[in-house]
Amino acid sequence: MDVYQAPAQRNEPDPNSLRELVHGWERMRLRFNLILLPLGLIDLLLWSYQDWTQLVFLLPGALLFGIGANCCYFLGPLAELYTRALLPEVTPRQLFYWAGVVFSLLIILLSGAFGFVFNELVL
């Protein structure tokens, strides 16, 4: 091994690097938000379809939900980081991503169903 030889350049990032992990998850964040946004808007409509003045009071909660969903999104890269440390041969990124998307969608759908029932029974 020649210690004076320049290291070979690599075009693609090391798949095990922390930088690749962060970049990979950040590339998927926009898709995550675009998947949740339409159902979140439908959820707002289900909560306020009989009394549109409620929409003003629901918007801050919707904004907080979006911020919370993106904070919980961080659990995906964190879980992948731990999985890489414990099981280096496993690449669970897509599994963790889609599990998080499905979980988030279930929360939105349950909230919308609750809002619809609430509007039908109470208002």
C-alpha cells in the first residue's frame, strides 16, 4: 500500500455514511408532506363542513399537526441509524418510511371520521 498515493475519488456516497442517511431521508420528506396534505385538507373540511367559522379555529391545530408529523418523521432516520448499527446487512429505509406514512394517514383518517361523526351528532 502506497501511503503517498492520492485516494481514489468516488462519485456515489458510501451507502453506510451518516450523510447518505440524512440526505436519503430529506429527499423523501417532500413526498411525505405531499401525501399527507390532501387528506389533511379533507380532514379540515370534515370538521368544519356544517359551520365554516370553525375553520379559523382549526387552522392553528392543523399547522401544529403538520409540525408534529415532521418532528415524528425524524423517528424514521433514527430507527434506520440504530438498525444499521445492530444489523448492518439490513436496509429498512423504505419499510420505515411507508410504516410512518401509513401511521400518519391513519391518524388523519381517524380524526376526519371523528370530526364527521361529531358534526353529525352535536351540530
